[in-house]
Amino acid sequence: MATVRAFIIPGVSVFILLGCDTGIQISNPIDAPEITEFNISGNPENILSAVGRIRTNNAVSVRIEYGTDTSMNFRTPLRTVGNKAVRIPLLGLEPEKTYWAKPVAISQHGHERSGDSVTFTTGSLPSDMPRLVIHESDNPAPGYVMAGFTGAGAHAYGVIFNSVGDVLWYRRFEGSVIDFQKQPNGNYTACVARPGYATQFYEADILGTIVRSYQARENRETDVHELRIDGDAHVLFGIEYREMDLSEFGGLANAIVKGIVVEYYRPESVPLYWNTFDHFSVTDAADNISLLGQNVNPWHGNALEIDVDGNLLASFRHTEEVTQIDANSGNIVWRLGGENNEFEFVGDPFNGFSHQHGIRRLENRNIILFDNGNRRSPQESRAVEYHLDEQLKRATLVWEYRATPPLYSSALGFAQRLPGGHTFITYGRVPRLVEVDPFGRKRWEASVAEPVQFIYRSFKISSLY
């Protein structure tokens, strides 16, 4: 192996290029891949990652093998190569560690050749990095926990942890991170709210590099709760304010009412702007939502789902309703929960949900959500799964999780069904993260260390790549 020299750049991963190791011997020199360039550079957004740059001849794919010693027992996913150099992320590194790394090139017929090893050293984590406190771990589902943090200062983070609470990935933003999730295209989106600035969603690649931003259109404010991306389509909430006379309901004659616009954008289609002012009444609000005062918020959208039939599902917390919207006509298909409920709840001891957060359609076509339970006495939050008979309008409770002793989150929260059947639950304002199996046995539990204020919701993902 060639002599190795390494250099440290404070706060950023280290990079160095070496070259003289010929790797394995190839019996057919015509098919032998050749590595002509290899270097490792740091990532200014995240000291727990680095970027390898590889240029080859006669190769169809490359990878990087790396580790904290010469065994290099980690490897990146294969990347297809062409005539240009390729960049390969190295993710999930540990802070303040020296790593060895080497490139591997693969020919069309599967012959491999390794390049020379290099070393690089990661920097230190930021001192204000959010932390998790692990309370229980008993065979949780494989994967990593991602959460957006709203901090007490001027900035906050989107962070990904492993099951023992180690930080594996992060991205710092100037402002509170509300919705933070991994989209189907593999990128991350984060809604960043900052006083004095327009709220917007940022889309970042797996290195944390911003590739796009999203905002509500037509001079509407961008709502913080959700952005969903499906290929080249995306949907989010906009906010619209109108002055209304609410004196017949005991309110003011010049009340300012906050409305919600579902904005759905698809290629080669006219955007859908579905407005609560056109489809709902202020009297749809639950009994505990005041119509008095100068500012009135009767609907409050907090979750979106692009449904399996191409329509949209929207959760409205203040009306305690999940609404299916025809994505083409904008007509309401059905309303589940609240004053205008069209469904019979079957097998549910609470006869429905209260001030819910989140809505997701599962592979079995059931829906899952986090039921905050604000108007329940005693107040108690739970995760619930319903089977919907959309023809007969029956919502049958097929699964729920209620913590023992009960946990109550007055706001925020989420329930995510994982591959294999476990459910990952965010208890919002508590703030607590819990994973349970299909029988309700707790498999993992963590809380947020101070001084972080709260997690709006969190997700479990299978890979950093």
C-alpha cells in the first residue's frame, strides 16, 4: 500500500489524493478498469459527511469503501459512471474521527480494481446540536430517526439520529425547522420559519445542499405544516385572510378570518387552488374554537396526502375533519370527522378523533393519524388506524395505541407505520418519541433534551442514502 499523508481542516472533513496502488490483478487487460482521479473533500453543511470525487477509464460503476481503520468495512452504494467524474457522498460519519477510504472501479464484466487509500478527519459537532435521551430500546425496527427542531435561538436544525441517539446527519437553518421529512425522490424538505422573513420550504439533497425552494403563490403566506412531493408534482398549504362579519355568531363585524388554500401543482395541468372559504363555513369549527375576537382561525390545515387514487387528503385540526378532495374538479369527495362527518365510526371507544395531526394512506388502504384528544375528558392522545368503507361510509377502528400511563399532547404529533408493522409516534408538545409493535409493546422510546422547545413531528427512515 502506498504511503499515506493526511491533513486536517478545522470544522470540515479532510481531503487528500494519493495514487500508486494498482489493486487486484486483472487477467484481461482490455477489460481492466482504471482510476485516474480520486479525492475526498469536506461538506460545509455537515461535518458528519464527506464527498468523494472519482474519475475512471473503462468502468461502468464505482463505490467508495471506508472505515476508521484499514479494514474499511463500510461501503457506499454503487454509482454509475460515464465520461465525467462522479461525486459520491459518504454519510453517517462520526465526529472527530480519522477515516480511511479507497475507490473501487468495476468494469462491464464485473472486474474490480481498487485505488490507493486516503485518510481524512472529521470535525466537531456544533455545540448547540439537539440531543435525544434514550429511555428504552428493545428490538426496534431498523432505521434512523429524523426530526426538525424548533430552538429557542435564531437557528435550528434538521437532524437524523441512530437508535442509540447518536447524530448521523444534520443541516442547520436560520430559523425554526417545522416540517422536516424525506420525500419519495430521496431529498429532504424542511419548512423554515423566521420572524421578519417569508416562510418557505427548502429541498436539500442528501448532503444538505439546497436544490429548490417552495412557497405559496398569488401573494399568499406559506403554511408551515406540510409539503408533499410526488415526481414533478407537489402540494402545500397557502394562507389567505379575509375580513368577515361574524356578528351573527357573537363575533366582530370586521373579524379577520384565516383561511387555508390547498395548492396542488402538476406538470401540464392547471394548478388546483382549493380554498376553505369556498367549501367550509366558520361554524364548522369545533366548539372550543372561538369565533370571537379580531383574529379567527376556524379551520387550521395541518397535513396533506396525495392519495392512491390521485385525489388529495387534507387534515383540518380545528374542524376535527379529514377531507378527501377531487384533485381535478376541486369537489369534496367525503368528509370524515367533525360537524359534517359522513361516516359511522365502528369499534372506536371515542367515536372519532379530536384535534388530530397527520394523515397518511397505508398500503392496505387504511388511514393512520395522531389523535391529540384535546376535547376528550380526561385528555389523552393516541395513534389510530381506521379501515374506511368509502361506499358505505364506515370508519372501523382496526388498531390504536394508547400509552400507559396516558400521554397527552395538546398540539403537534404524528403517527407513521413502518415496514414490518411497527408504528413510530411523535407526541408533539410532550415531547416524546415512541415506537411500538403491532401488539402495542413499546420497542423504543426517547425524549428531547433541553433546551430544545419541541418537535413538530418525526419520521423513521431506512437509509441515509
